[in-house]
Amino acid sequence: MKCHYCEQGETRVVDTRERQEKIKRRRECKNCGKRFTTYETVESIDTKVEKQGGDIEKFDEDKIRSGLKKAVQKTPVTSEDIEKIIEKVKSQIKQKEKVSSKQIGEIVKKELRSRNKVAYIRFASVYDSFDDVEMFQKEVEALKE
């Protein structure tokens, strides 16, 4: 592992902690003595996703991240929150061979709903393809309950 500061390759692990699907490692450079943190995650999930049209594709967390970033613009939902939502999706589908895009969308909606209602409505309006104002209004009313 290269040092983040001096770019030398000799570091030692000072502390290791597991956090959900990630491993957090605190490292110290043997050359400059500075410390930095790295995170390790499982590289891929072999789950296949069945799209609404019937197509099958490999799970791609970047698609979820992209949709979430659009939904949370100008809300207090942070990048860290986005990553937590993605980790939640991954933890719920990792044991499955195939899931529907609808199942993934429902997990994301549930997580967004508990974090920020504006982001939830934005995501739901695209994900559920709101066709008219009535659908939008119905979802807003459901949030008030």
C-alpha cells in the first residue's frame, strides 16, 4: 500500500475494524510516519438483476449511486448516507442469484423515506414513473400519514 502523503510503498497496519461490508484499516507510513485510513470492500456481487422489460444484467451499484445523487441534490442527505443505502441494498441481495430491479428500487425507497422525504419523492417519481400530478399528490399524501 502506497502512502497517501509521500507515495512510498512501506506501510504498516495500526488498527483494523470491520464495519458492515467494509474493513477499515488505519495505516502508518514507515517512511514519513503519517497515518491514513483505507477501506476494503468486496469487489463484486454476482447477483443478476432482471429489468422491467425482462432483460437480465449484472448488478451495478453505480446505477443506484447515480440515481441517488440526482434524488438527494440540495437535501441534507450526504455521500456517506448514499453509500450506506448502497451497502444496505448489497447486503440484502448478495445471497440471491437473481433479483428484480423493482426489489432493489423498493429497498432504496425505504431507505430514502427514512432519511429525507424530498429525496424519497424525487426518487419515487422517477422510479415509479409518475404519469400525472395525481400520482405525485397521492405519494405526498401517503408520506403525511
